[in-house]
Amino acid sequence: MSADDVLDRRDAVSRLLAGRGKTLVVTGLGSPTYDVHAQGDHDANYYLWGAMGGAALVGFGLAQAQPDRRVLVITGDGEQLMALGGLATIAAARPTNLDIVVLDNEHYGETGMQASHTGLGIDLAAVASALGFADARVVATDAQLGRLIDDHAAPSAGPRLAVVKIRPENLPRSMPSRDAVLIKNRFRAHLGLTPN
């Protein structure tokens, strides 16, 4: 991946969240959580801690439970690589309100920036396409990101996955609460549900 073929991660996340409306956002472990939180904390953000590989499936469950709300999962390549089987489950169920964005820096950023499988040629968008996602694409330019945002504003016939190529860098952490009960209860309250 060359420097000309990647986006700034915080700018990309900012653009993905601009005008989010009532979208529910699930974040993957580590940097995607910091990136989303850096754009401003929100009661409709569900930050995952200690659940590597779980973001897309948590988003899927939420999409099933809240069919009238758009669910946006923002996760990383390392996490999504741990949950390839989850993409098959999502594809088979075909939720029409679930969008998964994989921030792909081709590295395991949380464990020392080792090269990830995407840096070795694994194409997560091609995997999602082969599984039957309604839309699966790689985004590496500002223009492509703009088209993705426009396309995600329109209804879909099924789940969508976008791999957003970003620079491999460790940015300052923007830390939301790590209290899982607080995060869960705040999110439930946002949905009009009682804490449990």
C-alpha cells in the first residue's frame, strides 16, 4: 500500500460519522474506538472492550433487534480477520440496515504494528462479496470515500462492507469509559430500554 493509496483514519471516521442522524455505532477493539470517540462521545456509540472479533456480530445482533435503525460497525482489519465466519452468518441473514466499515492499515496496531493478513494480500471486500454482501468495496481515495458515504445514505438490499485503507500510524488515544456496564446501560437508555 503506497502513501498515495490511503486515507487519514481520523478524517475518514469524522466524515463517516458526519450527519449520522439516528445511526447506532458499534466500535471494534482499540483504535476504531479511539477514532470514533475522538469525533465526540455519543449515547448511540457502543464501544467494545476485550471482545476482539466481536464488533460485526454485535452490530448484526443490534441490526436484528433494531430493524428501523441503521447500524454502522467501525472496526479494524485485525479484528475482522478474527471473525471471518461472522461475515458468513451476516451474509446469510441479509440484514438491510447493517454497514460494516473496516479501517485497514494492514497492521495489528494494538499489539506492535506487525503486518496483518490484509498486508499479505487477503482482500476482506472480496471475501464479503463472495459471501453475498449486497455491496463490498475497497475505499482508498477521498472521492471513493465520498461515494461510499453517499451510497450508505441510501437503502440497501442487504449488508454492506467497505474496507477503508488508512495510514499505519498510532495516534493519541481518545478514551471513552471502559466501564462495560455503564456503556451498556447508557446505550440501552438511548434506545428507550431499561438498564439490566
